[in-house]
Amino acid sequence: MTRIPGKGRTRRVALAVFASAAVALTGCGTTGGAGGAADGEITVAGTYAIENLDAASPSGGGSTGTQLVSLQIFSRLVKPRADGTLEGDLATTWKADPTASEWTFTLRPGVTFSDGRDLTSADVVAAFTRFLELKSTNANNFTGDTMTATSPTEVVLKSPKPDAAIPYKLALFYVVPGTVTGEDPAFFKNPVGSGPFKVERFDPSGTVVLVPNETYYGGAPALKRVTLRKMPELAARLTALRSGEVDLIWGIPDDQLPQLQQDPALTVQTAQSTAVFTMWFNSSVPALTKPEVRRALWQAVDFATIIKQLYPQTGTLSESPVSPVTVGYVPQQPVRYDPAAAKAALQAAGFDFSAKLRLQFANAEFRQFNQAVVSDLAKIGVQVDLREKEQAVFTSDLLAMNWDINFQQLSNPTFDGSNTLGRLYPCAAKRTGYCNPELDRLLTDAVATPDLGERTRLYGEASKIIWGDAVGMFPMAVKYAYAWNSSLSGVVPDPNGLPDFASIRAGGA
């Protein structure tokens, strides 16, 4: 059985961008009632800063905090459900031409912005043009794309090549009034949108207050007010939840969940996320060019035990390079833990046991997991130099291929395989040192195929190659843990840590 290094000490096992260092929960009383929730007002606490309300901004627009607020105050053409399927938002229907390079979106009639002005196709096109011109991170999904208004209630998006993932990618595009151009800080201090909420107050140092948009096409939300507070310390968030100071938190580490689950005033749920623990091998370095070596290293790690000990509620053994809620998920044959067979395979492949492999990762919450991997590899004589790096250094070295094994928690906000399999694994991506023309062909065919079943089959064939050749190890599918005041109803845990407050009711609301 694998022994987790440091097991028994306070752990830093937290998930996603909302997680922070896990510390022991200090003594505190039980939840002191519904607080403001009884009046239809709730407070939500997270670790993230919300410094910008412009999701198209190249300076922070892609941050999780900005995305969370944006989906409350703006509308999108389409939006993902919690299970990863799409539903219309501003668009009632969407369809592709036979080549999947031209997409037509029919807009919902009668939608207005929160200031009462009609929302038309001209606004959608202007917002999309601005989105591309600002060159934010998410705009990279639409390189060479154009959008035109073919009528007041219809827009057409054209891509330079077939792209069946367009509707999923549009989940990151928010429509602002067509009069907004460039970066407009003044507008985004008190923005006008067509989503379920309006901004009552925005303090970039840590607080956003939302109130219902009475003109929202889906009807004004039941909540009277939502206050989003920055609360980076985990112990503070947990104490605030149990005392009733806040009503909803998420990104809770496993070692804190049992205490919350025993509190009758709280509801605790986990949601399958789009994230997968991913440990790429650098196939361009001599020690790791052979697939049999990479497979043997994977076989040498007892991931089942590591997950059971560190992530008993929020982790499961992964069966694919992508999450079960991602388009393109097809389960693969599990890799069986067998250290004796792994060592024999390495010896047969001529592996140099005297050399050290460099394993890099960022963020302290993943330290114990990677220590456990290093410990298991050491049992068969494989030496690993574990390198914990500051995020900027990690990212720079990742792109420079300055590593032998790279650990990341890869999530997928678009819910589509094109954003992970299609973006990271082709030869041209140069992310792993691995290149396979057959894999490239499958990924190209998958993104060009409008038929969802066929796309899934093609991504499954691509995953089989990635998995079988051990381009990396894919040990764990991640769940996000949510906890909230039991007086709330309609809370839907989101796979990307972006809950929609419009569905929530509080107290007698």
C-alpha cells in the first residue's frame, strides 16, 4: 500500500482556483440560522479576486472571478448545463452548414438590456467584434472567425475551417451593448447587461453586490440581493458558513468535508468537474521517448490508494484524458498497478535508473499528491527530482518544455474535447514532445464533424492513442465540493465552479 508522505499532518489538499491552504477548522458554534437568507438575500464567499467585470478584457477577463460575475449580469448565445450539454440563452436555435464552418444563430425575440434598450443582432455582432479585437485569452478560440447580422434576429458566424465546437466555445462569449468599444473601465464599473442580475455595487478590492434585473427575459430571480465576498482563508470561509455569516462556499478540501456533513443546518454536495489531474511525459527527452517506458512508469504508481487517502470524496480514478462531462469522453482500459511488472518493463527497455526525472508542479495544494507519486516511483528505483514552482515560472517552463514530467489540473470551461484533446495533443501544439500523424488526423476529423455521436467516437479513438502511448498519466477525475445553508433551494453545483445564482431561492423568497 502506498504511504502518503506527511500523512497525519494538516494537509493542503484543495481543489480548483477557489482552493486555498487547508487548515484545521477552529472551534465554532453551529449555524446561527438563515441570517439574511430569510429575507431573500445571500452572501457567497470565495478565494478569488474580482478585479474586472469585463470578460473580454485581455487583462484579467479570463479570470474565474470575472467569469462568475459575467454569467450573472450578461447573456450568451448559448450556455452549458451542469451536465455539459448546451441550452439556448440569447439564441433559441443554432445550426451548422454541411461543412461545420458556418453557424446560424436565431435570437430570442423581445430581449432587452437592463436599461430597457432592445438587444438586437447588431449588438451581438458588435460585442463579438470587440471580443476578437481585444484579443483576450478566450478570443483565441475564434482565430480568423467573423460574425455578421443577416437580420435583426439572426447572426451567422463563419470559421476559416470546419469547427463543430463553435457552440461550446461560445459559452465564454458574453454580449454587451454594441455601443461599448475597446476597453471601457467606466462602463464596467456599473455595466448594463441582459442577464438575470444587475450590479448594485462593485468594489475591486473584494466585494460585488448583485440585485435582480427586472427586465430579464427569463423573469427576475427570486433572490433580492447576492453579495460576493473575497475570503481567501479557508478557515475563515468555513467559520463564516457555519455561523451563518455566509450562505454558500465551494472548493472545500476532503479533510474538512466530514465536519460540514455532520452539521444539519448545512447541505454538502460534490459535482463532477471538467478537471482531470494530468501528468504529461516529455516524449522529446531521451529517457522518455519509448511508449513502453512511459507506460511502465504509470504502472508503477498506486494512484488508487493515493486518491483514496487524499481525495476520498472529490477524486476518482480517471478512465480518460478528459472528464466524464466533456464531449469526447470515452472510457479507456484502466492501467493496473503492478510495480514488479513496471520495473521489469523498464529494465527490458534499457531505462537508465541512474538518471533523475524532473517532475514540476505549481501550487502547494498538490504537493502531497506529487510526493506520493515520487515515493512510489522510488520503490522501483526510479529517481525523481520534485520541483515545486511559482506559477509564473511553472508556466514559462511548461511552454519551454523544461521538464520531464509535468503535473497540472486541467479543466475545460467549454465542455468540449476540442479545447483539450484538439488543442493540446496535435503535433503542432508542441506541448508534450509527442507527435503522431494518425492522432492528428483523428483530431482534425473530430472537430470538423457536426454529428455529435461521430465526434465522440473520433475523440474516443484519439483518447485511445493518447492513453495507450502514455503521452501522460491521467490519474484522477476531480469533483468540486459545495456547501450551503440548508434554507437555500435551487443550488446547482457547477462543474467549473461557476454556479448560477438565478436558480437559487432563499428562506421565504
